[in-house]
Amino acid sequence: MNNIFFLQATTGNDNSGMMNIIFLLVIFVIFYFFMVRPQNKKRKELQNMRENLKKGQSIVTIGGIHGKISDVHESTVTLIVDSNTRIKVDKSSVSMDSSTKLTEDNKQ
């Protein structure tokens, strides 16, 4: 009668605690390689693209506005969206460079 519901008297080596720790470490490593690392890589690529914006480049903002860069400042970009329409947007609102996307689409 050493067994009382979930309480059991253990004899010998019980490595279940060590196995739980190893299991948790494996879960964290998998989480890092499938979630954290790709997200950091994507964030760095986007930041690099925003830092290297140049005049004449075609871009798309987060709001979906397509335009061509007419002027680049420290934290803002002036876009030409129509022949007489210019808007100033923050660099952080630039989501992608559409000029490279257009050339990739034309190759296919």
C-alpha cells in the first residue's frame, strides 16, 4: 500500500525531472528557429531597405499608396503619386520597393 492515488514511493533513479527540462529546452529551440529568427531577419531586411531609399525609386506604403520617391529626408519621404500630387510620408510607413517587384514579375 505504498501507492496513494498519485503519490508513489519511488525506488532507484527517477529521471523524469531531467526529461521535462530537456523537453522544454527542445521546445524553446524549435520556437526560436521557426518563429523568432525568421522574424528578426525580415525586420532587418525591411530596416535596411528603408535606410537605402533613393530618389526615383517606386515604393508602396503600408496603407497601399503607390508612388515614386521625389525627395528623401532623415525620417520622411516625399512621393509623387500623380502628375501634380506629392505627399510626404514617414519612412516607417514604407512597406516594400515595388520597382524590384515589377522587374521580377516581368521576368516571369
